Amino acid sequence: MKENNNLKVFMDKSGEIKSLEDFEKELPNIPTLDLAIGFAKINEFRKKIKKVRDKAREELVGSRKTNYEDGRILKELETGKKYLSIDKKGNIRIKVDGTEVAKVVDNTKITFNTKKAKEILKQKGIYEETAEVKLKINENKKMYEKLVDIANSAKNAGDKETFWNIKRLLNTHFEIKKELSQKKIKEIIEEGKLDKEEIEKVVETKNKYSLYT
């Protein structure tokens, strides 16, 4: 069985937008079997195009496997290629004769290794004072914080008896745990409580660059 002429035009000239538009208009007139055959071919073509597109994107911006360090665009940005520029948001714009053809968006994510941060803070002897207190029953939080303030005031005043009495009270009547959130670790770093080497052990950077047209 021969293919419908409309399908033939489409399959031969799939790169021409006009042929695609003409083909779309003729869809109601194409026999069902011919249309089904055409759909199967179009779908196969789409899969191949996607594979090539993904490979081209990987060539331009890199991939997760290499932590996006081998993309052409980032490398060429360092050499000052005229068609590449960076906007205020840090996106890389690709322009030809003043017209933008694509842009690269930096979606790099910075996280903190909580386990490593905890180990370092404990070694420095400041984990207890830097970790956040989490109460199992949130309704007790204000009372807990008030008692902590009283205990600290007693400690600063040299009243050790009151300080330890309140500490025992807290440990007996409040189910608490201490933990480090991502926000808290960031604050600790900003406060200068970790040196450069310690920060490098705690900070984890996951590069990701997305390409848009």
C-alpha cells in the first residue's frame, strides 16, 4: 500500500515549517491507516531528535556525570567569545547579530553536610551552644526558653546551685534533642566559627546548568 501524498510531503520535507502547517491542515482528510503509519514514523523521528538534542545539550553545557565541568559554553565564556554574555542574574546569553538564540541558567545548588558539621563543632567544643533545640511538644517551647534564660542568668551571676537545679529540671521534664539545620550551618559559617579548611569539608556544591531557547 502506498503512503498518502500528504504524508509523503511531510516525511520528505519535515524540516520545512510550511509543509508541517499544510500537513496539519490536511489531517482530517488523510485515511486512518495512512495517518496511523505516519504517526508511527513521526513518533520514531521525535525519539531520534530528542536523543540528538540531549547529546547537543550535553556538549554545550556538560552533564551530571562530569559535574557540568566539560561544557563548551562555560569553557568558551572564559576565552571572551563575543556571542556570549552574562546578565544581572548570572545567566549566560548566547546571541547572534543581537538576537538571542539560547541562554544557560546556573542552577547550582549549595548544601551543607550536617554529619560533618556536627563532628567539627563537637571537636571544637561548640556544638552544644550552636545546635538548635527541638522539643517533642512544641507547646512547651516558650516555657523551655524562659527557663533557659533564667539558668543562663544564674550562671552569669555565679549562682551555680540555681543553674544546675534548672538544668536538672529541663532534662527531667522536657524531651529535647539538638540538631543542625541547613540554615543554622550557614549562620555558623557567616559568623566565622569555622575556618576555611573546615568550611570546605562542610560545603557541598552540586553544579547544574540548564539550556533554554
